[in-house]
Amino acid sequence: MSELRVDSRWWYWVAAVPLVTAFWVVCSAWTYVVVQLVPEAVVADAGDVLSLPAVALGIPALVAFLAMPLALWMDGHAIDDAGGDWPGDDFPAPGIAVLADVFVVGGSVLLFRGSTVGALGVVVGAGLGSWVAIRYLRERRDHVAMPASFWEWRDELRAGDRRERADRTSGKR
């Protein structure tokens, strides 16, 4: 692990993608269990089991997925600017994240139009996006100092807030 500090919070958007995906998987599993155990809870097909949690998580999940390519690009440039030995050319994370977005958005449109194939697109996009995010965060951890605990993360956020307040009072932007 490196001691290089990067003044970028873009990686938080990247970390949100696997969290949203995991939450969606748990909600989908819960919906499936309810449909199986409660006779009154009837759904038409497997696509409905996936789409019910997707509706509940829709806007936050879509925002996290759509922000990820920009977040990957911005964070990678912040690491380069800080002088890190970032292997950004080896792994085109922003491009793969755009592909994941195409699957998620396209699958969502198909799913809400009634096509069960759309569920496959959403699953592929969510899986691809989560894989990119996890791989990126692992590589980032090897090249940049990142919080290892909740307390370090809290201290990082507080330090950033203090810098922003100091910049505002001194007139810097």
C-alpha cells in the first residue's frame, strides 16, 4: 500500500455501484422468497421479481451507474496529477463502465416495456459495473492511501471539509 494521498472523492461514486448492486440482489432475493412463501403475492414472471426491487432502487442505482464512468475518469486523472504510478492504460475502466451503463439502461427500458430479456441486460450491466468498480478500487488501494476503517474515512471527510472552508475564506477556488 502506498502513502500517496490524493485529494479526490470521486472514488466514492465508484464504491457506490457494488453497494447498490448488492442491495438490489438482497432485495431481489427477498422478493423471490416472499413470492414463493406468500400465496397472495403473485407475479407474472421472473422479470417481475427483478423489476420490483429495481423500481424501488431505480433513481439511486441509475445515478450511481451513470456517474461511474465520469468518476473513474476524474479519479484516475487526480491520481496521475498527484504523481502516482497509476496503471490507467492497462485497464480501460471508464470505457467498460459506459458499456455497463448501456446494458443497465437498455435492459431497464426493455424490462419496463414488458420484455423479460431486459432482466438479463440489467443483470449483465450490474455485474459488469460491479466488477469494474471492485477491480478499480483494489488497484486504487495498491497505489493510493485509502481509509482502512470508518474512523479514518471520517477523518478524511473532516480534513476535506476543513480545506474547503479554508479555501472559501481565503478566496481560493
